[in-house]
Amino acid sequence: MALALTPSTFVAMLAGFFLGWDAILYMLPAYLLASAMGYWVGVLLDGGHLMQSIQNNPRVKKTLETLNASGWSLMFLIRLSPVLPFALMNLLMPALNISFSVFLLGGFFGMLPRTLFSIWLGIKAHDIISLMNGELSVPESSWLVMLLIVVSVGGLLFLLNRAAKQALTI
């Protein structure tokens, strides 16, 4: 999951399918470990080059500094979003100087609702034939996914807008 070899949501769904709610005992530590591994791989791969490359553009620098100041909110919303790739964010956030503790804890609480939802979907998918035929229809899940997308995208747009406004005042 840390290096995008397996999609994190798919792993949580499979774990829910095979383990039921016991999957929580395995998935939460696995997500934390994958996040930590991805963070340190991102640090090794970037080596500070991204931040050094933007030092010449004061607006971009100010925008990223403002986003970094909202690190907890940013990490929570990034992990809450079901559309932002887990492994890509593992690489990008350390490059933007998000601290390890904010990355790990903010990200953990952000991915918690998504993880629980994915495990629940896996539990609901006990009929493998209907799952493979795409016949699994859970109305509550549709609303929850839409809510996660709206909250995460709305929150991220708010943070980006605020950062951009501050950067434009330079």
C-alpha cells in the first residue's frame, strides 16, 4: 500500500470480506505502517528538491507555507478523500515539508472513516457472485461516498483558496 502495489481501499474491502470486523485489528496498523514507510520513501526520493525548486517563486512558496500551516486539516482531508491516491500522497506530503507526526496522526484520523466504510463494504459483499457481477447495491454506501467526497473536496478547496489568497497578497 505504501508504494501503490495494492490499492488501500481494495485491501480494506478484501479484509472486511474475509475477516469481518476483525479486519480493523489488521488494517489500522497496516495503514499506519504503510503511511510511515511511504513518508520515509518520499523523504528519500525528494531529498528537499521540490521545496528548493520553488524557492524562486514567492507566491508558490507562500501558498505551500500556508497549506503547511494547516497541516492537520490538510492531512485529514487528504486521507478522507476517496479520490486522492494513498501512495501518491505518501510521496507528496513529505516533499511539502509536512511533519511526520502531523502526516501520521492527521492522516490516520482522516483515513479512519474510509477504512471502516471499506471494511463494511467487504462485509456486505459476502455473496461473491453478486460482487463479481456488479450487482451489489448498497444505497447507504452511495450517500456515504458522496459525503466523503464533498467534505474532502470542499475542505481542500477551502484550504487551497485561503493559501492562494495569502500568496497573492505578497
